[in-house]
Amino acid sequence: MPHCGGSCCGGPDLGGTRRFFGKEAARYGRSFERKGPDAAQQALIDLVQREGGPRGDVLDIGCGVGPVHLSLLGRGVGHATGIDIAAPMLEEARRQADRVGLSDRVDYRVGDFVALAAELPDADLAVLDKVVCCYEDVDAIVDASMAKTHRLLAMSFPRDIWLSRLILRIVIGVSKVFGGGFHPFLHDWRCMGQRIADGGFELAQSARTLAWQINIYRRPTAERASA
Ligand SMILES: C[S@@+](CC[C@H](N)C(=O)[O-])C[C@H]1O[C@@H](n2cnc3c(N)ncnc32)[C@H](O)[C@@H]1O
């Protein structure tokens, strides 16, 4: 498998990520409450539906305040587990789940998904919505996500075009100065796609917004097994 990016020196330092997204939770919550899923999330949800919809449980990794899994629960998913490293995001996700009357069908776990993966339930669909660009060790988070899903892996990540790379480089530079210990990552997205292919998945659906690439991967073996 190609090596697409890892972390050195004893694993990623996630304190900055935790603090940064902890402070963002209220804003994410207000946005979801007012506008619903954003354009990339809506595209991801629609592509999952086009792929036959989730046929079982959902694992929403780096779920934030829950727009993706709460929307999918409204479309027939049985149960969702949301995991996020920032506890305030999950407090807000619980509030949102209460608001839409779905709190009995969600569980939330706080922590680094890569570290907690072995303790989490498997799912029919694993979601990584705008998360791989927030985590240094892209190989580890993608491998752990593939291991958790029986059928579908739905991802959004920055578009692989020069303008998007330039903007992300500027954001990374600014964040290194003002981000309080957090900055996003510009990984080799083509390499990540190859790693997912080598992991036994094929690209089933894709779409893009101005800033985001949305890809749905499926395990062909799972399709054959359920045929
Ligand atoms: C850009 S936000 C996206 C949140 C949500 N998916 C959305 O689009 O609204 C990235 C989220 O991933 C979380 N995150 C980053 N690395 C993580 C990790 N290793 N384990 C769990 N959550 C993580 C952050 O705390 C943050 O809430």
C-alpha cells in the first residue's frame, strides 16, 4: 500500500485540534439549526442514497454536531455512532439529536477515532466528512475507517486542484501562526484514493462542490455477498 502521510514522534498532537473545534461547536450548531446540512454534506447524503442508502448502522467519524448522521437517520438508518475528539461538538450533537427527536438512536463517543477504533461498533457505512484534512496521519485514519465498515465509506476532502491546494496552503500557514496549535493538512489525495483501492474498495459515486470532493467507496465483496 502506498504511504500517503503519517505522523512522527509518537503520534499526532491532538490538543490543538480538540481546543480549536471545541470553540467552534456553538457556531456549527447554529449553522446546522438554521440551514441544515451544507452543500458537501447534502451531496454526500444524496450519493449514499444513490448507492442504495445505508442498509444498517452508521459510524460518523469526526461527526461534529451531527448533520450527516442525523440526516441519514431521518432516511431510514437504524442507529448511528458519532465520534469526535472535541467534547463540545458532541454536547452540541446531543442537543441537535434531542431537537429532531432522534436521541434514542444515537450514541456518542469522545476521543481520537484512531485510538478508539477497536472499541467502536462496525457499521454498514463509515463517514469521514471533512476530517482527513484535520488529521496528520491520513494512512491510520483511512485504514481504521475501512476496517470498520462492511460496505460503504463516504468521504469529503479538499478538491485536488491547484486553486484549492493554494488556498489550503495559505490556511495552513495562517493557522500555524494563529491556530492555537491546530492547522489543517494538505495530504496527497490521489495517494489516499490508491490506498483505499488497495484496501479492497472501489469508487462508486463522486461529486464536488466549489471546495470539496465527495467520494463514496464500496466494497465489491459486500455487494456480491448481499446479492
Ligand atoms: C472540519 S470538522 C468537520 C465536522 C463535521 N464532519 C462537519 O463537516 O460538520 C472536523 C471534525 O473532526 C474532528 N476530528 C479531527 N480529528 C479527529 C480524530 N482523530 N478523531 C475524532 N474526531 C476528529 C474535529 O474535532 C472536528 O469536529
